[in-house]
Amino acid sequence: MQLLTKDSNAKIKKTNKLTQAIYEFYNLTLTSRIITKKDGSTFDPCPNANLFGCREDCLRESGRGIFSNVRDARTKKLELFVNDQATFMKMLSNECLKIVKNRVIKLKKKVRIRLNTISDIDYLSILCVRDGITYKNIFMAYPELNFYDYTKIASRFGKKLPSNYHLTMSDSREPKAQKQIDYALKRGGNVATVFFVKKGEPLPTIHRGRKVIDGDIDDNRIEDDKNIVVGLRLKGNEAIKNIDRSNFVYTQAI
Ligand code: SF4
């Protein structure tokens, strides 16, 4: 089982194509479904999904997620994570080590890894072993790599993040989520907002009092300016059909 992939996600593939002279992007895709562990307890890979009201509208079944074999493979990875975290982290660490040796050192590539593509797991608090040494987390174990995520857990913006880990807060129209979003914004976080804007049409210029940048161009969030909104256009026929009940799509800027 391979955990990290390079071009399996359309946006990451596009980003790789655009930035290939300098960067290489990899990602890890699990699933946002709550799963039952071997011991009978449950694990929620997205602890704030209910607060943000996003689980139903999650993109887990769009893109390659329309294929059942792809969804099964993602679920298997999450099952390994919850039932045997040590093995999961060992595999992830080995894959990172290979990338450092073969891509960073040999080819001088700047590598960026998104660990939460369809999940919101706190990798900051999971130990990682590299060459027999245990580090506080994977970010500290691999300073040669840069990591980034989108999250709905504002408390992560209250922590001192490792310098090679970048977070963008996810927006929501859900009233119960506003405190979380405000908390992240006050601590210098950017926010990613989905607008009901068609492909090729312009995004609003200002949202939440901040400049909106076009986040559809690529997934290179690490280079984003501070205090901005990462604007995204709503994609997928299913999502457009369900626009009325969606909590995370803005029909107009606020
Ligand atoms: S937090 Fe993100 S990945 Fe999780 S259910 Fe919500 S939209 Fe999906």
C-alpha cells in the first residue's frame, strides 16, 4: 500500500504541471467517513465536520472518489491509521525519507505534502520515527519537506506551528462555525472560501474584509500572502444541485 501519491488528485496534478520547474506536490487521501475501529469504538477523521455542517457536502465522492475501488483504498488507509498507527506512521515516514533522498537531495526539488486531502487529522500530535530517532511529529522529523493543510479546527492556529507546516482555515456559512473562523483569522490564518461562481468567471474581490485571491490556479498555499481569502469556485454537478442546503458555499461575499 502506497500512502502518498503525486498526481492522483486533479488540483495537485494541475499544481505539479504548473510548478514542475521548482516544486513537487504529494498528497495523502483518506476518507472523511466515521469508521469503526477493531475494538468497536469509532473514529472521526473530521472532528469539526458536524459543527461546520460539511460532512454531507464533502468532496470525498467527487473526482476519483466516484470509483468504489478508489473509495475502498482510501478507507483501508484510514483503517490502518486507526487500528495500527505505528505501522501507518512507519510507512509514511519511509515514503518521506525516499522523497528526501530521491527528489530533494538528488533532484533539488522543493517538495510540498498535503496530508489531509479528505480528512482533518491532527498530525502535530502524532509521533514520527526517522532513522531510529523519535520526533514530536512528522513535520519535525522532516525539515527538508514542507507540509500544508486546510483545516476546520481553529485551535491549531493557536499553537506554534513548525516552520515547515502551513495551515489555511476553511470557511463556512454555518452560524455555529463563526467563532472558530474568527479565532483563526485573529491569529493570522488565511481562510479558504468556496463561492458559487462558474468556471472562468471572476471571484469576488473582497470577502470578510480581506482581499480574495484565486485559489483555483494552484494548490500552492505556502506562498500565499497573509490576511487573504483563498477563493475557490464551486465544482461538481452534485454540489451545484445541492447549493441550497450547502453550508460552505457562499452565493455572495460578506
Ligand atoms: S472537514 Fe473537510 S474533509 Fe472533513 S467532512 Fe468536512 S469538508 Fe470533508
